[in-house]
Amino acid sequence: MKEFLRILEVLSTMNYKRFGIATLTGALLGVICILGASGRIGGWTGNEVILVGLWYNRVIMGMIIGLAGNLIFFSGTPTKKWLNTGMRGLMFGIIVSLQFFLSSDLLDWPTFLAGFAYGIVIDLLATALGVKRSKE
């Protein structure tokens, strides 16, 4: 029962706006990823599962980054806030992209490296646009 109450407490303080922005950004960047990857692997036909998996990887990246808004590496000045945002996005971009890279037998370097940038972009947008409004 304690665990259930803890989950409810976390959900009540979650920034749903940040989560939505990050997830949507991941989905949109996933479409860009599909376009780039389909050109490298010979189109959509016959590669649907790989390309949908790549898109889903970017959606998951957005969801994880959306949930990680309270993860702080550097605190203090506004400059450190944006440095923290970049580092957090890079870290999750690497971790999530690594899954797809490993499943490609370490061959899909462009997709892996794009994940680094996508993680940063997702976190920057989610941090800038996902400011939680105070209840008045």
C-alpha cells in the first residue's frame, strides 16, 4: 500500500506539460529519423518493422526525458540550468539510442549519433516550453 501511495504522490507532482511536449517532440523527431534511415536502408518496403522501431525509440526517448525534469546535475545560475538541461538530454539521448544501435549490430552510426542531438533538443524544448504553471 505504501508503494501505491508513493506512486500517487509522484503523479500528483508530475509536470504533465513537460511530459507531453517531450513525448510529442520525440515523435516528431522520430519521423525525421525514419526519413533519414529509410534513405540509407533502401526505403520503407520490407523495412517497416525496423523503421517503426526507430520511431518508437525516439518516442520512448521523449517520454523518459519528459519524466526526468527533476534530475539535477548542476544547480544555481540560469547558465547552469541550461547546462544541466543539455547534459541531461545528452545522457538520455545516448542511453536510449544505444538500444537501437546495439540491435543494429553496431552498424547504424548516423542514427546513434543523431540520438545524441535529439536528446538535447527534446530536453531543451521541454525545459523551455514545459514550465509548470502555478495554481492560483
